Amino acid sequence: MTILVIAEHNNAVLAAATLNTVAAAKAIGGDIHVLVAGSGCGAIGEAAAKIEGVSKVLVADDAAYANQLPENVAPLIAGLASNYSHVLAAATTNGKNFLPRVAAQLDVDQISEIIAVESPDTFKRPIYAGNAIATVQSSAAIKVITVRATGFDPVNAEGGSAAIEQVSGTGDAGISSFVSEELAKSDRPELTAAKIVVSGGRGMGNGDNFKHLYSLADKLGAAVGASRAAVDAGFVPNDMQVGQTGKIVAPQLYIAVGISGAIQHLAGMKDSKVIVAINKDEEAPIFQVADYGLVGDLFEIVPELEKLV
């Protein structure tokens, strides 16, 4: 049994989610190969070869994969998949973009966002915003799976010495093209990789009041997130959204400020190791999942917390 893991990267840095996906592959068992598809991605291949538990790295270095267009990446993966029992990718924007196409091209079902491995053909995944856990068994010859990174502790990024093999790409499919991208830039940690996350909700009142969270986050070395309500109200951009329709996080410490605790938001952060909730409504649902709760005016509590840091 050999498993193919699709590396998550931006042609410059190997994303941490790849380590969680390899951990899921180790739980399944068997040899683990990693596919690095990109342009000028030799350094990513070398980094992948050092991952604990990986026996081989396949590098497809082609300009067609520079921007991870799914119309180009999916045929590459599908062409390699016949040599593998499982194909895994992190349940990131990229993984969710190309892996369903791979499953369709292989004519198999996809198992989405697994959080645990019961056996090589049986997996657990959350449904109903995480309020229930489904146990799914697949009889597909090739199992195509996305992995929720927060469900698996990452393997070590160092210690491996996998062989690196160059593979031929399938080239540009010619049915889509990359036009441009606008990336949010911040000196703070990336939201899904941060050890501490400070998030604000509708209770912040407006976008300007997020300055209180930015100030606290900078002292803590934390990332800043937001609830869907805050994003929908236009307080902050949607790349800060934590929740079922946003980013899934599981930091060591999650501080929820002015967030009531809608199911949609809880689905994205309830796996955090320690949850601190600050809300003036003592009946807010967020307190049901919080390890520590502060009932009061956030505009008084947050500045006091900042003074103590």
C-alpha cells in the first residue's frame, strides 16, 4: 500500500498543513510519497524530502503549475494516481479546488475533511458543522481524501531523507489562465498556523475598534481573526474569517472577543487547546465551549489584559 500526499506550497515555502497531511497518511499505513507540483519548486522538493516518514518525493516542475490552477494540476495527479491506494491533500483552498476534479477523473468518491483514521478504508469526518461525526467506509480502488489539518498533529519537518524523482507534467490544459492576485500582507502570524489567535465578533461595533485586538495580538505574537458576523458587517476582510465557511484553526490559545458563539463559528475553532471568551452577555453560547470566561465590557477588559502582557 502506497499513499500519495499532495504538498501544499507557494513555490517558496512548504505549508505546515503538508505535515498534518503526512501524519494522516502515517495513520493509514504504508509507504508515503509526496508530490510537489509547481514552477521553480526545487527547494520545496528538498524540504519535502526531509519530512519524517516520507520515502519518495515526486517533483513536477513546470510553468503550467506556477499558480496551482486546478485544471492543470488535477490531470497530473490523476495520471499518477493509478500507482497509489490513497491520494491525500490538505483541506485548504487548493486541496478543495483540485482534489474533487481528481476524484471525478478517476470516477471514485471523495472523502472530505477527515479528522481520524479508523483503518485504511474507514475514516471519521465532521458533519452538521461539527455537531456530529460520521464514520465513512470506502470501497473505492483509489481513495481520494482531503484532510482537516487540525485533526492530526504534524509530523517532524526534519529527520527524513527521501529520494527525489523528477516527473513529467501534463502541461497546460489551455482551458483557464491566471490573471492576477491580491494578497493580504501582515507582519502577524498566518491565521491557520498561529499558536495564539485573537478574534473579534459583532460586539466590536465597527472595524476601527479592531485596533484594540491588533494591539493585544502584537504583544502576544498572535494572529487576528473574526467571526462571520464581523466580516459580513464589513468590519474586516473575509480572509480573517474563522468558522465553517472560513478558516479552521486549532491554536494553543484562542481568545474570542465580542463573539456570541454561533455554530458556524464554533465549527472553526472549538478544537483550540484553551479558549478564552470575553462577552457582556453571560448567556452567550461561546461560554459553553470556553475554558475561561470573562463577562463584561470588552472595551474595558481588553485594554486591561494588554497592560498585563
